[in-house]
Amino acid sequence: MINASAIPQKTLRVLVPAPLGDAYDYLPPEGEILQKGAFVEVPFGGRKMIGVVWGAGTGEVPEDKLKAIIRPLPLPLVPEVSRAFVDWVAGYTLTPAGAVLKMMFGSAKLIEPKKNDAFVCPAFDPDFHQPLLSDDQKKAAEVLKGKVGAQSDTLHTTLLDGVTGSGKTEVFCEAIAECLRQGKQALVLLPEIAMTAALIDRFAARFGARPIEWHSGLGERQRRLHWQAIARGEAKFILGARSALFLPYPDLGLIVVDEEHEAAYKQEEGAIYHGRDMAVARAHLGKIPVVLSSATPSLESLFNTQQGKYDHVVLRERFGYAQMPHIEVVDLRRYKLSAQEFISPPLFDGLQETLAAGRQAMLFLNRRGYAPLTLCRSCGHRLQCPQCTAWLTEHKTSSRLHCHHCGYTMRLPNTCPSCEAEGRFAACGPGVERIAEEVKKRLPEARFAVMASDTLESPEAAQALVDQMARRELDLLIGTQIMAKGYHFPRLTFVGVVDGDLGLAGGDPRAAERTFQLLQQMAGRSGRGEDAGRVLLQTTAPEHPVMKAIIKGDRDAFMQAELNERAAYRLPPYWRLASLTISGEDVNQVIKAAQHLASTAPQNENLRILGPAPAPYARLRGRYRHRVMVQAPRSVNLSAVLRRWLATVKLPRNLRLLIDVDPYSFL
């Protein structure tokens, strides 16, 4: 195991996958000289753990007090760029380096070979099936292919910005093909596991084999075999969720972040990071290209193209003969619907006409379950989660009330816990189950299915619905935002949005951007085949800038107006944000600690400290939450400022401090 990168020092630093900020010194095994990046088994806190040799020992602890490494493991070395990435992510997000390392391999059972392990990596043929590309697609593909393998220290990032149905996947597949020709590894990231089944089939048709998967839906043995194949460099094409970014690729040549605008790329617990941003950082460290693909790019990515930090490749037309759908607004203020009706006459007529013509339709409402609120008609009592500041959502499929934040469930009580009235509970507002109930009542002959995250158990279940649509066994899909995840339904010509205003409520500064992106993505499911598409958008605020932009199809003007507003309020992408949330079971203790935290903030004229204040969900999973927000110009190294500040703050052990650099959610 000795070579130029071996460490001849008497002690070694070993980083273990635990929430620890630094590596620990160990004695090397007798007679062994180990390399940086070697996997080793070490004694740690009375047990054995798998760690990685991070470098030479610090010498701060006398050798006679050090424990020895138990043994090296027969595993590939963690590449230098992967170790640098762990350190970079830890420093940027203020996450202990050991917690970041844990995302690389988790535990020994996921990586250490077993006797009966056998896995033959598929061979990918970059020329297995050459798709027919339009002239615009060919030009875009040439730009991306030219970046693969190029020795450049700048512009590693390219925003592939194409309208829905423009063939972005076919374009970035050409970059993947070039990466495979050069013998390098290509990684495609997806925001949702539910998308994997659909894309795997497309990739298999293009390259003659299924890509290697990496996501939480895999079994333990699959994960172990896939991890080993990736770490050895045998797996050349990998498709995964955001965690796939942290695997120890020995020869990564390309990263593609599909649907880069998706909020699902943000990890909100444990090591808090944004997968898209970390992909850009990983590409920069490895000096490889990264492609961010979207029909509705994030404001951050569009801003970076304006600043010259990202290249910008645009596909303005749909592929082939398909045209963008015609979008109309239905002003709900003009119609008096009954308490049990949520589909307006124009929307119902459009749906009925579409099904009568033998075409397919989609009804979209971004709300799971049957009803978001259940209240007593006698006293007005609302059924709330006992652990969270949230109403319980009724789900008729399970005959229970659910909290979508902590998982608490209960049956609908017979009597009101407040006034003890019997049988007086009423469901308020619609979820997708209630829309399905209305459709069944008003269109009893329609063949429909509900598509939501809680009705789909796996990527295969999502693909089964897509296949049913393709075989024309379904007339209608009713569902949430999961329907917008890049699915292609050639016979789908009509999309009805039940509540276009749903995402605009609250104080989230990204509300308008997210709502526009979601509505644009949903509209993009319509008219992707030969038949023209139509979208009806129900709203009570047709004058809202989001609605106007959707109708006019003027995305660029809308996004520029959003950027101008962000600049005026010192919000991203012009300024940086960090969220510091203190939580605990004693609300008074939490408030006192949050006030102390704010009082110790650096007196820096470049910083703005907002709060402390209760978080929008002031109680979550039984813990009270108070938050301090920090604003800083982009010129400030916010992570370094936070690190120095928080090093002076000591909190009681029963309180938690959640640090979110560049927060994406404000709940």
C-alpha cells in the first residue's frame, strides 16, 4: 500500500462518520504504512468504527496515550477531491466534518465486501441509439460536449434552460455520451426518487443499459454493491438523489442536476445543504463540468448567468411539431360554488370536452389528503397536532387525521374535545382526495387515479401510473406537484389547476417564484404530442404578477421583476442569508436562549440581525422554536462570521441549535 501519497509519520489522523468536527490521532498498525484516503477500522468510544485516514497526526496527544488503528480495509482509497469536498461542505454549512463523511458511506455494513457479493457493472454504449435532434438541440449539445474533458479553470457550470418539452434530456445525454467515450464517470442527480423509474427507461434506451442507482429506496445489499462499483470506478453512469453527490468517485467527469430549481434538493435535517449548490462546488473542486437543467430555472441560477458565472444555453421551442399550450385564467370570484364543489363550470366543461374527445386530462391541487382542516361547527374548535403548530389533515383513504410534519395520526373523534358536541365536525377546504370525490360524483364514467406522494409507495408505483396513461387505461390524473416531475404524456391535452393561489400565502420570500415555477411546470404537461394543449387556471387573484406572467408566457420579465424586488429587500441572490433556530421543550428557556444568541451577534455594519422571533411553525415535533435571521452582503464570508460568533455561545445541553446557511424554507 506504499506509494507517493503514503504517510510515513508516526501517527495518523482518522476521520470517523460521526458528528465530530475534526479527525482524531491514532497509531498506525504495526508494520503498515497507510495512504491518505485509506479506509480503516479504529477503536472509538468503546466500540469499533470505520474511518478514513485524513492525513498525518497532529502530535498534540502523546503517543503513549493514543490507540492504534485495528486494521486497514480492502477498499478503494477515498480520492483527494472527495476528501476536499467533505472539508469544504463542512466549512461552508458549519456541519461537523464527520457528519458529512457519514453521507459518503454511512456504516461498515454498506461498504465492506461480503463473501457472496457479486456484481457485474453494465457496459454503456455512448452510440447505442443516436436520437434525432433538432438544430437547436444539436447546437446546445455541442456546447455541453465541448466542456467534457476540457482543461479549464473557469465556467464549469452551464444552465441548460429549455421550455417544457424542448428535449433537454436528449441534449444533456449527448454530454453524458461524451463523458462515457472518455472513460469517465457521469452522475445525474434527481430531486425526487419517484422520477427514477421513468428516466431509467429513457437512459437504458439511449445507452443500452440501466444506470447504476443510488437513493434511499435501494436495499442494503444493492447499496453495498453499487457503492463498491462506484468507488472502484467500474460504474460509469450513476443516477441518484442528492446524497449520490457525496460518493467517492475516482474519475468523475460530469455532473447533471436535472430540474435544478426543485426545492427537494435542499436537505433540511442533519447536514443541511442544497444539492444543486453543492454539485456546483464539487464540480469546481474537481475541475469538471456541471449542467443545471430546468424549464423554470431558479432565480439564483439566472442571476449567475447574468453575472457571467454560469454559461447559459437556451432551448426556446418544443421538439418536433408540439406547441406550447394555450393558458386561460378562471376568475373564481365570478362563480358561486357550493360548499362541496371546487371545480368551476369552465373547468368542468373543459374537462368534460377533453374526455369526450378521447383525450387525457390532469387536475392539479398541491395539497395531499381529503381536507386540510377539520373544525367543530358548534364551537369552531380546530383539530390540531399535539406536537406541532399545524392543523391535522384528513385522509379518507386511511380514515385518519395526519400531521404532515411529525407523522402523528389519530382517528376523527366522535365528540368535540372542546365543547363535547357529537357529530359536528366538518371538513374545510379541498385536498386531492376531495377533488377525486367530486370527479367521481360528477363524471362517474371517467377512469381516474390519484397521484400524490402518500399514494405512491415507490418509483415503480409512479411509473405504473405513467404506463397506464400511456396505454390509455386512464382518462384523468388527479394529483399534487409530483405530477410535474418531468413526465411525458403524449395524449394529455388538458390541465386544470384547482387552486392557483395556494402557494402565494405566507411570508416566504420565494413564494412567487415557486408558484410560478410549479404552475409553469404543470402547464408544461399539456400538449406535448401532436394535439394542442390547453390549461385552465382557477384563481381569485388574476391580477397577481404570477398569473399575468403565466398567461403572457413572459417568464423573463417576471423573473427580472422578482430579482429587482429581492435586491430592494436585501434578499438572495443579492445578499446572503443564514437561519439560526433554537429549539427545546421549555418555551421560556428557548426564548431566553434565542435572546442571548441575538445579543452576542457581531457588531458589524455589514450584518443585519433579524429577531429573535418564533418560527412560522413555532412548535414542531414537540419542540418550541425561535429563530434569528442573519443578512450579509455577498462580499462577506458568512460561514466564517458565523463560526467565530457561535464559538462564543454556550447553550444548555437540552437545547438544539440548527444552522442553515442559505436557507430555502422559512417554516
